[in-house]
Amino acid sequence: MRVRSISIGQRSFLCGWRKEVGYGRLKVTQNTHKMEKKLYVGNLAWTTTTDSLKAAFSKAGEVVDAIVMTEKMSGRSRGFGFVTMATDEATDAAIAMFNEQDLEGRNLVVNRARPKTDTPMGAPRRDFGGRGNDRGGDRGGDRGFRRDY
């Protein structure tokens, strides 16, 4: 199995891959070692910054990385973030110390982060009903034979 570092924006991830037997395709595997130390922190106050989140969680142990997720256009906090701790002991201590505890006026939800599940390419999107963008017709009304009377 090979391991390669992939950079996306300012973050880099370790990605392992191996060849599946009989199919000749590459199978991407998750780096579970890194995910075990990563925490999801939900119900953050809108005023919480990455620095204040990192400072708070450093009370539980060494913080490798912390980020508060923000909206692309406005830059406003989305109300959740991720903290990566240095050791498993620090991860467990952070969960015990901060889960359902107050930080800047809000009770936090802290648990181990789960890998993001992507839908395979070409998979149908969920249908929530409604018409969507399909307005019918041929985008311009009646283009049939025109009679001038």
C-alpha cells in the first residue's frame, strides 16, 4: 500500500491507496489513524474564532489543529468546527471536559469526527419534490407556425 500527501487549499491530508484484485482500479482508503484524534465541535457561538477554540481545547491537551467552519461569501461562522488533538488520551479528555459544557454562552456538542461520505459520481441527487428547473416547453413559448391575420 502506498501513502501520498494531498494538499487541498491550506490543508494537507494523507491518503492511502491500493489496487483491487481482479478489477484493476485504485481504491482510496481513509487514513483512520488521523480521524481517531479529530473531534467534531458543534453548537459553537457565532463569535467563536479558530484561535479561541484552539485556546479552549488546549486545556485538555496538545492541540495539533483547530478550525471553525465559515460561510464562503460572508465569512460568518457556520456554528461548528473541528479540533485535532495530539494523542488519544487528550482526545478522550477533551470529550469528557467539553461535551455538553458551556463555551461563550453555548452548550457544546463534542464527539469524534466521522469521515465525510461522498455520493459516487453519477449517483442521483435526492428529490425534494417541486418543479425544480424543468419548466417544460422549449424555452421560448410557442415557436410553431405563426399566422398573421
